[in-house]
Amino acid sequence: MANLCLPDVLCHQKVFNMSDLLIELFSEEIPARLQLKAAENLRQLMTNELVGAGLTYTGAAAFSTPRRLVLTIQGLPDKSPTVCDERKGPRVDAPEKALEGFLGSMGLDRADLEIRDDKKGQIYFAIVQKRGRPAAEIVGEVLEKIVRTFPWPKSMRWGAGSLRWVRPLRTILCLLSDEAGAAVVPLEIDGIKASDQTSGHRFMAPQPFSVTGFEDYAAKLKRNYVILDPAERSKIILQEAENQAFACSHELVSDPLLLAEVSGLVEWPVVLMGSIDAKFLDLPPEVLSTSMKEHQKFFSLRHLKTGRIERFITVANRETADQGDTILKGNQKVLYARLADAKFFWENDLRVVKADGMATWVATLANVTFHNKLGSEAERIERLASLCQDLAPFTNADPTVAREAALVVKADLASEMVYEFPDLQGLMGRYYCQASGLADEIAQACELHYAPLGPSDAVPNAPVSVAVALADKIDKLTAFWAIDEKPTGSKDPFALRRAALGVIRLVLENKLALPLLTAFSHAYPDADAENLLEFFHDRLKFVLRDQSIRHDIIDAAIAMEGSDDLMLVTRRARALAAFLKTADGENLLQGFKRANNIVTQAEQNDGVEYSYGADIKFAETNEERALFAVLKTNEPIIENAIHAHDFTLAMESLASLRAPLDGFFEAVQVNTDKQAVRRNRLNLLSQMRSVCLMVADLSRIEG
């Protein structure tokens, strides 16, 4: 029989003692790129499960090192609360089988039920008490479930067990502590029993030691050469690297991503500085930085006077008796070999370029597939060259120079350096263009034609660079639209959303009047241009929403003629958003909606269109005549302003309609019995509506 609460007794929760929970999952080295996400997953999964089981908490924090995921949770009650659950059963006069089914599902007898009056008659009710459970019991169950189902991108099994983890899991520390002391949570997963023990640094302090809670744990780890907080490790690395660089007249080349990765490779960071052999100092600085970063995880140091990268920072994971000298010598030996390879690639590439410019590489791209349905890179280059000529007038570029740039922007894909370091594509194109004697604007276009790659990436502004960057993205988008390879849901394997955002930023930040439908037709006539334009409009909405422009205002601007001119749409939306923030704008919008509703309803009822014929001679009131007058004065001003894309002037002129329109609605009855007067007033409101709609489709504005 289930435990029951008396129906007239409330379930009260006593005030429980509070405990702190400490969890450490200690394993072989976790890949640096997975650590922060894994720590956050552990925090979210544990806290969600504990709260679901009735254990609230006051705070939680997660940490990671190369060998451990750590979670501390403060303020856990020592048990979950007792819960009284009221269940409504069948009616008293329901068939016996219905009552038997209800009793069976609850594990109750008929005597355990009470009868209450309800709107539908008398109903059986049961109140079942679910007693609270000790926190340790709940924590043990929850942690085992999470460990067994943890969402690693990739995991492995080891030994004879069935447990999967990113790397072999060695120990589990799971401790509940309060003022009275600490207790290990009973837990065993595939032979790994929870304890109150952990270990320090793998080499400098491998001996296990016991802890009594999080503060004791963090303090003892630091004494045993482990810095738990990745943010603290990053700060140590950054400060020491900057100090060492400054001491020898260098500066650290900022690389936040590398800093985050390196802080995930060490538990006890030891910063060491080395020099680059003089024979490699003439390599392009980006080659030096990329080679050191990709192969060695080294930071680059730039000389303050020469601007050259002449030194590097490496971060060791231990202190040594020789102050890191042996480690540094080993790293420099490996670096020498890596930079020797880079120098070989660079010199070979320069020999090719100086022999016949970029022609050899461009010819090679005929054998490189861009996409199996879209041909080779060489075929794409021809499309880019043609499109660049078409786009050049819109960016104020010389069409001949733009075409020449497009013919070589992909050439560096065939170089040895870009084959080794793909991230340098475009940038190496600039160096090779300069070495082959091409114009600076072509070299610049080679470097920048992929830009912008992200929201923080700079946007090209030189005319040729802008034309080539636009062509590269528009060709890509129209080509994939032509073969129906569009982004779906969260899947975007060809980065088409990023390409569209790149086009939008190029257009808006360079204030280009570029008709996209024309560009689409020149790029790939088989593409579904209207559908692609809708895709651009969706991307534009994201951009403008970040500028605090409402979605309905954007829709009102997009609905107008010329919506494939994103600069035009944006100017209209910005001006409309500013106008609607004013009292005149807000009141005129309400007046427009009222006029629109009156005219629309009359047209539906009468079966005619009230779109012409308003005549001031039929006006009977001063308010009508005032509205006639203000429309006569401002309609041509608004029309000319729209034609000149001066939406601010158009909005200012539109604001002058507000007072006469308010006066009209206060004094004039539109649906008068005099049919000629009624028609005239409807035509007048229709004219007013048309003037408003010249600015934007105000019918799409909410409110």
C-alpha cells in the first residue's frame, strides 16, 4: 500500500541542513578543444537532474584541466522534500473496471480513496505521498547516469568494461560536505569507486591526497602544481608572455583562440621564450605565425622597431631544474625543421611566379573540382571574371582591372604554401601577385576577396576588392541555388548563410546601390532568383534587428519596389524606424490604419475602387479642405524625395499630414448620406493612403 497524506493535512517541508557537493572526473588527457564545453555540460546536466529530483542549490561552478572535469555545487539540502501528489480518479458511478484500472496504476486499495463533489458528480481522489530521499542517494544515481551518457563528440572504451569516455576515466571524487564534515557519496561505475582522493601534477606531484571540500581541493591542487581554473591559467600565460616580450623590445601577437587552446594543454603553465633562426626571418610574417601556431602551438612575438616576427613563446607543462632550457632547445630544433619546410615551399612558389606569373597555377586549377555539379575551379574563375566586369560599375571599379583580378584570385590554391597551410589562401595570393609584378589593387583584391568571413571581420572598401569579393560570394550563392543545394535547418555545408551576410555587409558598409536580381541573372541565370532574394531578405532582417529595427518595419520596407537593392531597403527601414518613434509618426500610423480600414471596407461593400477623382469642390468642411491642401503641397515633395532616396525628407513631409488627418477624423463623417460627398471623401482618404504607401507599406506595421 502506498503512503498516503490525510486529505485535510498539508505536506510541510522542514528546513534541511545544507551541504556542498564536489565532483572530479579524473582521466587521461582531454583534448583542449573539448574541455570548456564538457565542463559546462557537466554543470548543466547535474544541476538540471538534481533540481528535477527535488534538490535545489544556491550556486554552481565548473572547471577543467587537461586531466579533469570538476563541478562544485553549493547549498544542496541533505534530502529531497516530501511531496504530496493529488490524483483525480473516475466518477463514483463509473464502471468497475475504470476504478480497478485507477487503483492498479496507483498501487492503492478502494479504502485509500476519498470522494469529493465535482461539477460532473462525485469523483474518487487519491493523495499519494512521495517521501524525500537522501541527497547522497540522489547524487550517486544522477552522476552515474550522466557519466554513462555524457555527450562527448567522440568517446572510447578501454579494458574490459562497457563505460565510454573521451579518454580512459581513472578516478571519481564525489564528496558532500557540511559543517559537521565530509562524506563520500556511495558510487561505483565499472569498477571505479568514488572516493575523497585525487592526484596533483602528473610529473611534479603525482601522489594521491584526500580533500574535505572545494576550497581544500583547490588549495591542495595548487600546492601540487595544478591550477584548476582555465581562466587563471590563461591569465598567467598572457601576463608572463607579455612581460617576457616587453623585456626584449617585442610585443605579443594577439591570438585569443591559441591562448584558450594552450591553457587547455597545461595544468601548470611555464612560459618560455625562444628565438627564430635568422635564415627564416625573411619569410612572410603570416607564414611564420601560422607555421608556429599550427605545428607547435607557439605564440609569435613581433619586434617593436622592425615589425618582424623574430621570437616566439612556448608554454611548457612543468618546471625543470635547468629552467626549461632543455625543453626550449627541443622545441627550437623541431621549429627549425618546420620553418625549413615553409621556406622550401615559399622559394618554390616564388620560382613559379617569377617564371610565368600566375598562369601555371591557373591552368592547374582546371584539374581541381569546385563541385561535381558545378565544374572545376578554372571554370569558376571564368564566371568570376565575367561577373566582376558586370559588378565593377556598381563599385566604381575599372571593369578591365576587376576582370584581371578575378582571373588570378584563386591561383594561390595551387601553390605549395597554401596546400600546406590552407588558412593562408588569399593572403599568399597577395604576396604572389606582388612578386609577379601585378598592380597593388589586384594584389589587395586577392587577399580580401574572401572577406568578410565573420561579423568581426573587416570589410574591403577599395573598388576592385569590393567587386571581386561580391563576385566570389554571389557566384557561390547563385551556383548552389541553381543545383538546389540550399541551407536547410542548421545544416549549411557550403557556408551560404555566411556568404549572404558577407554580401550584405559589403553592400551596406560601402553604401552600394546594387540590384541583386540583376547580379543574380549575370552570375547564374538558372538560379531561382526570387527564392534567393528571399534568403537575402531573411539575412538582412538579422542584420537590421541587431540595429534595433523591428521586424515589421523591415517587412514594410522590403514590400516596396526595389527590394533587391539592400541599401535602399535599409535606408527606408532606418528612416521609417526613426519616424515611428516620434509622436507624429505614431499618430500618423494610426490615422493611416483608420483610413485604410475605411477605404478597404467601402471598396469591398461597394464593389468599386476608390483610387481617383477626389475633388476639392465637393469638400463641405474646412477640415476636408485642409487635408486636400496638405496633400497637394506634400505629395510631390514626398514623391521627389522617394525618387532621390531621401527618406528622411519624405518622412518629414509625411509628418505634416498628421494634424490635418487628425482634424479630418474628428470633424468629418465619411459615410454620409450624400453619395457624391461620400465618394469624394473616400477618394480623398484613398489618396492619403497612397501617399503614405509611397514611403513604405504601412499596413505591415503592427500597432
